[in-house]
Amino acid sequence: MSIAAIRSTWARRAAALGSAGLIAAGVSVTTSGPASAASFIKATYKVTGSTFLAGPKASVKLGPGTLSAKVNAGTGKLTAALSLPPATGSFKQAGVIPVTATTKFINDGPTTGKVSLTTGAVRTTSKITLQITSLTVAGLPVPVGSQCETSSPVVVSLKSLKGFTALGGGKVAGSYTIGKFSHCMLATLLINQTVPASGNTITLTLGKAKVG
């Protein structure tokens, strides 16, 4: 196959992605190197959202942060990096004692997933370590140390909701399980009696993509 034919093939695939909302008219996709080399489209989004923690039955606001994604124009496979600032949430232990915790999100490798080349729908999976950096109980600070975090990464699977387009953004949502925490000093027992649970939910809103 000639180089011209290869470029034409990538252009058609890019057009398919564009019709799904991934790229705007005028954004070109080029092929460099060997004839088998893949072409990629890069997009960055502003991200806000919230998560519901099933254990303490509390909602926590997320963001604003950013999501930087790279999509293979031929296969729709993607890798991404999600950056969110620490989030602070409050709840009442046993329905009586006020508790406030701040959590940092540490990515365990890149987010992976796929964009449908026909519909623009997105599915992703992320592995994130949750690290509690501060904790107060009944208004009093409780030491948690510098390594109070989930013993294993939390796996978060998301899929796009109706109305989402990869160019215009929209909502993605999913659920996840939080396992046990470790290295939280005397707060370990309290945290593990409250936070770990299945059935946690998350919804993120992606703003309009900045492509290129």
C-alpha cells in the first residue's frame, strides 16, 4: 500500500472519530515513521463531579481537575491521566459524631479504555490509591500519619452517559469498591469501620475538549 493510500485510510478513520464528536473539522491526523505506525488524537478536558461513599453515606464534591487523553485513531483505544485536587468530605459517625476527612487521589498507572468509532461512547478503567491526609473527629484533629491509604488501589470503571460526545464533553459515571486502609496510626480502626464498602458511585462532568 502506498503512503498516499495509508494517509487516506487514517483520514477516513479520523473522520469517523470526528463524526462521533472526537475531533473538530480542520484538525488533521498525520502518520509518521513506518507504514504501520499508529496515529493519535490528543484531547484535554476540565473535570468536575461528585462521589457518593456508601460506607459513611456521604457525598463528596470532586474537582475541578483535568483529564488528558490520547486516542488511537485506528482502534479507538485510549490512555488518559486524570488529575484531581484533594477532596474534603464530612459525615456523622454512628449518626452522631461529626467527622471530616481530606483525601488525596494517587493514580496507579494510566487510565485505559476505548472510544467507539461509530457512536463516540467511552468506557474507561482507572486504578487509584486513596490517601487520607487529614482527619478530624468531633472537631478535634486525629493523627493519621503520612501513609494512611487503601491497602490496594481502588478500581474505578466509568462509561459515558446519554448526550456525551468526545468533543463536546458530558457526563461519565460508574461504581467502585473501597477496600481496607492501612498505616493510619490509631485512626486505622475507625476508618476501616466506616469507609470501606462496595456500591460507591461516581459521576464526572467533562467540559468541552481542547484538541491537539
